[in-house]
Amino acid sequence: MQFNISKEKKFFLLPASPTPNGRMHLGHIAGPYLKMDVLKRKIQRGGGTALLVSGSDVYESHMESKALQLGISTDEACNKFHKLILKDFEALDIEFDFFINPLDDEFRESFATREKELLQNLVDSGKVIKKDEIFIFDSVQKKYLAGCWIKGNCPNCKATTSSYLCENCGMHYRPIDIFDQKNYPDANLYDAASLYLKLDFENLLELINKVNNGSFTELFKQYIQIQGPYIRLTTPQETGIEWPVNDSEKQVIFSYTANLLAYVFFADICKEKMKLKEHPLAKDSAYTSIVSFGVDTVLPFTAGLMGIGETLDHYKSFDYYISNYLYHLNGEKFSTSRGNVIWGNDIVSISGIQPDVVRYYLTKQNPEKETKNFDINDFIDLVNTELCGKHNKAIKEAIVSSSNSPHVLCQDLFNNLQEMLVQQNNYIEPPEFAFSKLLLPVELWVSSYLKMSKEAKKNNSYWWLKGYALLVYPVMPNISKKLWRSLCFKNEINFENFFIGNQLQENIAPDVYFREISYEILEKCLPGKLQDLTN
């Protein structure tokens, strides 16, 4: 027997670079990061190659306000939170091949040099212009009011907003568009210019239509109607990679919309460190590239990333784009500033919750199509009823019913497993991405075992367990690996190894089972107002 499933190919996966001005809460992780890790494991399970790469956006303007708040330098703030972000990822088994801090001594100089080289390539294309705009300078604070230093109302939806992007509608705008003099009485206005990339509207519109079924397209059209066919490349800011535009103020490369410049550098590091034969983002690369981001940053990833990718000489934008909506915690938006968070590392290290059960819930309640809610009661009920109930029951019965020398694999069971795996693969096969459906085949697999007769369980339990390990691996790698190693001598979980080294260990560790949870267990990692629910 062998699986009749197409072998996976080569993929370059990149979730959006987080700003290292705070840690990663479950709202962040449920978006780009868990999805890309799940996709990586699915590809590896099918015998393919998947590189999962990202890094901190160390020159985003909010680093300046966070450093001021903490009384430390921006470099110190970036380095502090970069390490904490990594811990939050690691606690939930988000495994990057590289998660780069551009401020590390190893990368600082080469990162700046590479960004300048790529921006010069854009300038040499003839498609970069100096675009006149109004700059705002606060004479008391001695700061340009841009990025994190300005608040106002979105010119598109009128919602309260700040920086360059509206979280409510996703519109990208200029600082002057949200400026209100009465809120900044010490501000002075003057004419200046920044660098902008001229966009090929019709070409980009065609590309956006290929990667999205409509929501990206409408926002892109609205942006072009309001701001014209241009996207910002530089901005007045204290920290960042300097680029000379005017003599009157310091400007730096704008990391929001010039994000592809950083991503090419991340791919450079992959090629160098892993001795790859080709650059993953080269125009002729055999790698399929996928990027993931929040819906509030659609414009930087379409007008910005796509626009730059279409202009650079040797590099491309991404082949597929995955977005996600916001995530709420008990009905209110996950928010670092308001303290409405559960940190990735805390739910594992402080509350002792198994990372697999968190990943399971975040996958099932994934905000890929709409805003979703991490409901504490629902989380506890799902873990205790579905995982500790049905899954544990099936796993325990299968272990007890299995013999050290497994029976011959039943053709019907194998056919059923292959059907479940194909279905699961199809849910996240580009261009289709339906991560919340990934667990449907797992639930069917568990239910099918619990319905088996005693005789059928005796003959099929070993292979059912191995099939279970294969099916849950992308979402619940920890328990999958422990089961797999108890069932065969091969450590890599993939289709090829399914038929190799089949022998059940005499003593299977108790941590192949899910543990029940309660409010009392969760309490230490919950925000204060949710801790009150435990009283």
C-alpha cells in the first residue's frame, strides 16, 4: 500500500513582521502565525519543503513611543520584546526556521545596506517620484506628527484612528489627512515632499483579483480614488534607515509599505544559512511563496508589497495572500494597551495549559473570514468535552487494544484515512485556505473509531492511532509526535514513514492524553476583569 496523494513541493512562508513593542497575545497568534506554522507542518507531512521565516519590524514608529514609555532606547526596547515575542511563539510550538532581529550585530549593517540597495533599484526604475505633501512639526515636543505621534479620524470611514492605517476599514492615509489643529495647538505646517512609488493601477488590480475574491479589490480601488496611484516609500521619522529626500528634515524608509524590502533580506538569510540553490523570492524561483497578515494591513500588502514586487528587477511579490480578521477575548477586542490579553507564553508556562489544546481551539475558532471570539467558557468546555472526553477515550481504547506486533493494515481503514488526509489537504491547498475546517476530518476519524466493534478495534487500533497522529500533526504537533514515536522508530511524521518501523512500545507515556482545565487553572494568565469570573 501507499498513499495516492500528490507530493508537496517547495514553499516559502512568511507571516507579517510584528512590531516588537509588546508581546504576542493569542489574538496575534491566531492570525498569521499559527496558520503559517500549520501550513508548514502540512507541507512537511506530505514530503515537501517549507521555510517559515519572519522577523521584527524594528523601525516601525510605535517603537519610539514604547521606548519613551519605558525610559530606554528604541534599540533596547526592540531587543527586549523581540526575545519575549520568540518565547510566546515557542510556547505554542510556532517553529520558525528564522525569526530575525535586524538590530542584531550579525544583521544590522547588512539589513540597512540591502534595504538601500533595493530602494535604489526602485528609484532607478523611473517609477519613484518626489510627491509634495504637508508635514506637521510639533515645536514643543520637537517631533514630526506622523505614525504613532498623531491621532484623528479616518478620512474614509471617520472612525477614530492613528498612525497611517485605520484598523476599522483598513484605509491607508497621510498624516495631514487626520490632523486637527485644535488637538495639536503647537503644531506647525510646512510644504515638503516624500518618495512615493507610482503604481500601475490596471496591472495591480488584475493581480489583486487573482489572489482575493473582492474585499482586497474594493479597498484598493477606494485607496486609489482618495490618494491616487501612489504608495509611500519614505516618511519623516527619528529612527529608521535614512534616505535623503529633502534638506529640511530626516526621512527614513517607510517599513509599513516597503515591507518587501525586508522580506527579500529575510529570504537572503535563508539562502545563505541553509545553502539554498535559489533565492526563494527570485522572479524565476521554484518556491511557492505565501504571505499572511491582518485585514487592517491589506493596503501595505497589496499596493505596497505587490507594487514593489512588480517593479524590482530580480525579485517578485508573493504568489498567495492570506488575511485574517480581528480576534476578541470574551467579547472585547484583544488589546495590549487595555490589558485585555492572554499572552502566548503565560497560558502554557503559568497556567500549565498544553499548547496543543490552545492551537486546537485557535484553529477551530480561526478569524479567517470574520471576527472571532476566544470565549473562556467555550474553551474550557471544548477541551474537557471534546479533547479530554472523546479524543482521550479513543486514544486510550486504541492503546489498550493494540498489540506489540500490529495486524495487517485493513484496506477499508487505509482508504478512509487517505480520504480524510486528502480532504484536510484540500482545505488549505492554495489558493483555497479554510483553516477552521482542518479539524473536521479529525473529528470524523475519532467518531469512526468510537463506533467500531470490539473485534474491529482489536484489528485496527494500532493503525487508527498512527492515522490519528498523521491527521492531528499540523494542528497538535506535540501529542502527535509523542504518539508517533510510541508507534514506530522513525521520528519524522510524514506519509512515507507511515508504513515503516511499526511496533508499539510497551510503556506509552501518559502525556499522550489531554488534561482537563478549569477557571482556577486559567486564572493566573487571565486579565484582571476575567479573573473576577472565577470568584
